[in-house]
Amino acid sequence: MWLEFDSLVNARDLGGTPTTDGGAIAPGRLIRSDNLQALTAADIARLREIGVSDVVDLRSSAEVNSEGPGPLLAEDGFSVHHLSMFREDPVAPTEPEGELPGEMPSEALPWVGLTPSVDHDNVFASHYLSYLRDRPDSVLTALRTIGTANGATLVHCAAGKDRTGTITALALLLAGAEPDAVVADYAASSARMQQIVDKLMNTRTYADNLRGRPLSSHMTNPETMAGFIDHLQREYGGVEGMVAGIGWTAADNQALRTKLRS
């Protein structure tokens, strides 16, 4: 279900996603969105209203350093978890405290020129699979946060489609969601892609990297997520097998399913 905010253009409540046993993911448990940097007072009030207690911020250290850690750090009642999906060294601030750099060179973004560590015929799926190999620590912490949060967990990155789409897909699949429904949710971001790109083009961090790229290059095509899920099935027997290999336990799985299903 789409959620409307003053500053967010790709926000959805994943409640209602059908599950393989005829049930559905409960509403108000897992939210996905784009970058939170421009949240208004009304937006923050709306997040409280829908029960968000935890935020999983999947941006890299470079993005956080450039854009800021987000306004919710200064708000009571929200726990913010910064969990980068990229192989990276911590990025130290380059300007005095309280001052912002004038430019953010595109090569400072950790995905620029990054060669995926997992091969796949679909280039986007190869990057999503690489998140799991390169940052299992972030993947586990993100999933455990979703399963143990006091309220709803909001997962976001910059556009709210690739890194966010990977983590929310894993969470939904572990909770028993229909794979086709997970693919459909991933693909839904294409409907807001022009708004997503326009928003990011207004920031110093992302504008240079996006300029000149056709809108088609950003689309969340269903075959990408279908390929990602198929790879997990073929290589690991499903998402459960993959995450078990990086430390996910039966207790973790029960907590996540209980949170998202009841």
C-alpha cells in the first residue's frame, strides 16, 4: 500500500502482501521508502502515527557523510540503525563540524565502478546478490531489527528500490510471502521512478551520477527480482538456506515471522 508524505515519493506499507499459506503480512510492521533527509514535521508525525519505532538506513558512509545522518536521530522514540550494503572503508568528515562540502564527487559513491562479487546474467541481480556476500553483517542486523523492533521498521536507502528492495524482499520471503508478490512489490517502484530521480537530482550527492542517464536504466524490472529469487533457490535451496549460511538462526526466523504475520 502506497503511503503519502510531503517528502517521500517511494513509501509503501508492505502489509497485505499475500503468503504461501493463504495469509498475509500484517500492516504496520514493515515500511519501505526512499531517503528520509527532507522529512517535514508533518512527515515525522505521520511516522509516529503509523507506529514506526526503528529505521534501517542502508546508505553508505559516503552518503551519510554528504547528506547527513537524518532528522530522526534528533527525535525521541526512533532507533536508527546505519547498515551499509557496500564494501567500504569508513568515510571521515572532510569539513569542519556543522559545515557541508560544496561538492560530492561521483567517484566517492561506493557503487560507482564497483564490480559485483557475484555473477548473474542480470546486472542488477548481481549487485543485490553481492550485498549478501559482501555485507552479511548488515543483512543479518537489518533482518533481526525488523523481527525485534518494538513497532514498525522503516527500511530505506537513497531511492528506496535496490538496497531497500533487497532487504525487504528477504524479510518478506522469510515470513512466507508469495514470491510472485515479492516480485510485484519490487516492480512497483517503477511507477514512481520519475519522482524518485527528480528528488535525487536535487541533491549534491547524487545529481552528477544520475545526470544524462535514461529513466529506463533505473526501472525495477520484475525479471531482476525474479532472477534474484531464482538464484537463491538454485544455489541455496531458498532464502532460508542462504541466510542460515551467514548466521541466521531458527529463533531469528521465528521472531521475524511472528512480527510480520501477527
